[in-house]
Amino acid sequence: MIKVIQPGIQTTIQDQGRIGYRSYGISVGGAMSTFSSRLANILVGNEMNLPVLEMVQSPHKFLVEEDVLVSFCAGGILPESEGKELPLFEPLILKKGQVIEIKKPAEGFRLYMAIAGGFKAEKFLTSYSTHLLSGCGGYKGRNLKKEDTLELLQEPSQLSENIQQLLQKNFYFNLDKTLSPKIFSKNIRLIKGPEYSLLTNVSQEDLLRQKFKLTNDYNRMGYRLNSDPLQLSEPKEMISSAVTKGTIQLLPDGQLIALMADCQTAGGYPRMAQIIEADHCICAQLKPGDEISFTLISPEQAEQLYLEQEQRLQQIQDKIRQIFS
């Protein structure tokens, strides 16, 4: 279906992750940006949770061995073929024999590619997502390698076939960009964490006033941040407590770490804050060297922003079905 000529530095198959296994110490994992991966699926007529490719900013090259309907969403790198850029946030047909290069840097860090029918992958604990630490799920539990062949998980839906037929007639679909959230930003919104009150008053102000630089200690488990150290009002030894994607912990040296998709399920460092769900798509586009700032909002505001983001996805899906059904 699609042959890997150049795989990039960390290209994996991901869906929305493993739900219901955190009590056994197994992380949710899944796409770093569940918004962008679901949007990519919607654009090709898939259900939102089918497996997609998650690519980070590095050169990729693929050979298309059969006509396929695909979409590319998010950022970091731009796809092109025969010297022409391929559009983002649109369904498009790749032809048999076509070579796709994805190497030109762009704003952001992660690009998602969906294919009608989803990418074939190994299921591990109800999810097709690649879990790199255990070597399970996805494509043989690992990053893609040269000469790997990507196949379809299932036959494309009737909606996917309708989209492909209309595109073959030169139908142009333009996504209403107002429905897509702002995924490129250097300001991340937070709600207070369980141990937020342990920060000194000065450190509470510094959390919102200063810039935090992403260091090279960076992967799908978490981002280490560098800044002037934050301080607790008094030393605190904690029993390991639950953490999740978006939890921001304070390390003993006063620096912060922001946990991401493959993070552990419990930890013993104070939990200063929680990145709101609606901004996970922004965090997925951050890379080492970026400087970010934080804004504190209420849990009620965070919930409203999440609901608005989910409504946008539903509106896009409804529009696709209306146009192509």
C-alpha cells in the first residue's frame, strides 16, 4: 500500500490510546495531539479513532503502491510530491507510483497522516497505539524503519469512497479554518494542581511571569523545562500520587517537567499545575529550544474550552458527511 523509503527519526502509528489500564500502571499513550489525529481521520471519512501516522520534524519519504485517500494535519514538516507542496487539512488522493517527500520545516513539530481505512497495526490492550517502552502495539511495537510496508486496517468506508470519487472529479473541499483550534502558540493554559498552594507567593507569581525553555530532555513521556528555580514554602515529602498527560511537576532542583502522552501513571514530585485538555494540541507542536509561558484559568473555563474544541470536531465531521454523503 505505502512503502517506507525514509522513515524520519520517530514515526509511529497512534490512535487515541489505551483507556482503562492506568490502575495497572500502563500509560494511556496514543497521539500527542488527539485533536489533530482525529481531524485527519475525519477528513478522509474514517471514524475518529482509527490509527494514523505521527511524524516529528525530520525528513520522510514514502512510495505509494496503490491509489489511496489521505490527509495531513498539524505542522512541523510539509508534504510534497513532484516538486509541489501538498495541502494540509484537506482530503487528497495519492496515486500509485507517486513518491511523497515530507521534509520542508514548518511551524510546529508533529504532523499527522490519516489514510482511508486506517493504518494496519497490532492491537495491544484495546489500542493500536505504539508503546515504545514495552515494544507493543502499532507497527511491531517500534518506530517505522526503511522498507516497512504500511497496509490498510480495514476497507475504506462508503463515506471515504464518496470523498475519493468527488475528488477524482476535481471537487475542491476547503476546511473552514475557523473551526480548527489555534495549535501554534507559546502560551499554555493551566489549572492549579493539588500541590499548587505549596509554592511560595513569589514562585506562584514566577510561574505565570517568566519564560520556560524546553530542554533537550524531551520525548513522548515529558518535557523538562528550564527557568529560574521555583521554591516551595517548606520541604515536602510526598507519597506517590496519580499523574496524567499534562501534569506539571516540580523537581527537587526547582525546575518543572510537563508530562506527555507516554508518561507514567504515578509520581512522587509535587503537582503544581495541569495543562488543560484543549491545549494538548499546542503542546504536541512544541520542540526543544522553544520558550513558553503559562496562564492560569479556572476549572470551569478549562471545561468550557474543551467542550468548544469537541464541538468544532463534531461540526467538521457533520460538514464532511453533509457534503460527501
